[in-house]
Amino acid sequence: MTALLDSAPLGVAVRIAGIDWSAMSEDEGRRLREFGLMEGVEITPLHRGSIFSRDPLALSVGRMRVIIRARQAAMISIEAPHDASGVSEPKPA
């Protein structure tokens, strides 16, 4: 089951299931690829900009921390990460 990154819980690792590259500009797509945001990559949403806004969204991508706009996060579908056997990890309580 997939969801969108803009609604992902903070502090929980997720895997990028897909990115709607056609919904963003060429520059936005290039920037996300430079950050390492591609299908199959595990990321962790860390925090959002403010109490009144969900923009921007800070992510952990490998050893990097990157910031993306909520609009861009809404173009990224996510799923639960898988271990080496391909079995989904249990969801946090």
C-alpha cells in the first residue's frame, strides 16, 4: 500500500515507491535527483517548517539532510521499507 510523502509521519523511515516526474519542472526533477530522491531509496521525514504550515519538509536521505517543498512531497509516493527478504517491517505502534 502506498501513500504520499507529504502526509508521512515524522521520524518513520519509508521507501520511495514512485515519483511523478511529469508533474514537476525539469529543474525540480534534476534537483530531487541530485539529492538522491529516486524510486527505491529509503528516506526519513524529520520535521516540517512551522506550526501553521506543512512547508518545507526536512528529510534524511542516507547521511544527508535535505529540504523539499510540500508541493514536491505530494508528487512522491511512499511505502513501508523492506528488509533483505522483501518482507515489510512492522509499523510502529
